[in-house]
Amino acid sequence: MKIGQRLLRSTLTLVLAASLAACKWLSPTPQPQPPLAPAAQQAAAEKLAAAFAGACLSVADPTAATAALRTAGWPPFRTVWRQPDSVFYAAPPAPAGLFVIAERPWGGVAGAQQLTCVGHYPAQSAAPMIAAIARRWGAPRESQNPYPGALVWSFHTNAGAVTPTSSSEGLSPARAAALPPREADVYVQVFYNAALGDVASLIAVSRPTK
């Protein structure tokens, strides 16, 4: 498995475990959560997509990103952990929950950093979330990694300009470190866990620290 995919898988596994704990789903037999009302599902999807296309995409510093998200209407973020090379912030559902995770250096590579935003909300399907992302970045494609059936978008940004890519895993930390200062590699994913009735979505933005 390539390093970018391996790190993404690790991040997703970690965030899923944290989300289950935050939602009190972490039990010997996790149970599905009651879905939000249709209007609340739509609101959750739009709020997450706006966060992804806003602070999560454009703000590299995680503390500044959470401050911008608070200004955009998200509730206060609590610190799940803060370490020298990583930080994890979590906001409670309103109506979706949102996590902000950052690594610097990313993957142990000096000069590389990654900021990941992850959203969760209970629903009957991921259709509103997929539509909200597609309105911003076009049609998705299906990916088998790390979760079969997940829908993904990938693109490159340069001073705000977006260029779609066919990447299935994003850049490695070493390649992210080599990007010019105003460029970034972006990976977006939506996955519906039917067993838990959970819509999980994320945006991972990898960029150089310089």
C-alpha cells in the first residue's frame, strides 16, 4: 500500500473511532442512530459542504480554521488532543458533528502538513451530502479504498484555482512538501455506513509548510 493511502486509511480509522465515542456509539454492539429529519439532513449536508469549501480548504492552521468555522456558525470546538506534531478538535452535532485534525510535519516529512475536516450525521442515505459536494466540485467517482462504495473527489489548487485530478489517494507527504507555496492537493470523500445509518464525509488538504 502506498504511503498516501496508508496514512489516509489510518486517519479515517482513527476519526471513525473518535466519532463513535463522541456520539456514544462505542459499545460492544453499536446501534444505528435515529436519522435526522429530512430538512435537518439537508442542513447538515450544506453546512458541512460549506465548511469543506471554506475554512477547511483555505486555512492551513487548525486553530485559525476552527476560529473561522466558529464565525461561520459552528459551535465551540473542544480539544481531543494536542501534541507537538498533531492536534484534534471536535465540535458537537449542530446538526452535523465536525472534527478538525492537523499534522505538521505530516507523515514525519519536514515541510509537509495536512489538515483534515471530518463530518458525521445520522441519515437514511448520503444523497444530500453527495449533492452538496457535487455542486461545488462536480460529479464524484467511486473508490474502493479505503471503503468500498465511497465516493471521492480529488483536485489540485493553485492560488484558489481548482484543477481536477484522477488521484485515488492524494499526494505522499514528500510530494506535498515539494509543492510551491500557494498550491495544495485535496481529497474529498463521502461514505454511507448503512449499518449505523451514518453519513461520514471528509476533506484532506495536503500542502507545503513553506
